Amino acid sequence: MEFQNDQPIYIQIANVIKEQIARGELQAGEKLRSVREYSVLFEVSALTVQRMMEYLVREGLVTSRKGIGSFVREDCVQDLQTALIREQAEEFVRKMENCGLDAQQIRELIGETLAGRE
């Protein structure tokens, strides 16, 4: 995985896990890989993975059971999907505004794009 310089690595890895949850690749109640497995997978230190796990717990996406492992929380999937969609929409609007489009032009562009899919 290629990491960006503008964000801590543990957050970038957490975002990968969030996307896996949102897409259904990781199901509610499913056990996550171990710290060691994620460390090998992402080629980072165990401390970085531990920070990622703690971050996901604080975000309310994962629950950790000492000696057993970490699990996707049962009640987080729908809220996570909504939050990720909202983030994507906000990023799209911000990019369009940076290109000089106003709200009406953005609406028209989206309308045209959707009409082309029908």
C-alpha cells in the first residue's frame, strides 16, 4: 500500500478497514485480523496497527475483547456507509468549487451525468 504524507499512516490504514466494512467485505460481528497479520499485510510496525485498532474503537466501529480479538460492531455499518458517502459528496463539491463552478452548475452537471446513465 502506498501511503500519503499528509495523514498519519494508522489513519490511512483505518480508512481501508472502514471502506471494507462499508462495502460489506467485513461484516458486522466479524473478527478482524490480528495486529501481527495487519502489520505484515500493510508492511508497518505492530505499534502502527495497534494505534489503528484503538482509533477504530474510539470511532465506534470496532470492539476489542482482551485475549480474543477485535470485531466489527453490529450497529456501525449503516452509519459508516452514510458517513463515507457524505465525505465523498463533500469532496466532490469542494473539487468542483475549486474548478470555479457554483452550486447551480454543480447541480446541472450531476443532473446531466445521471441522465446519461438512464
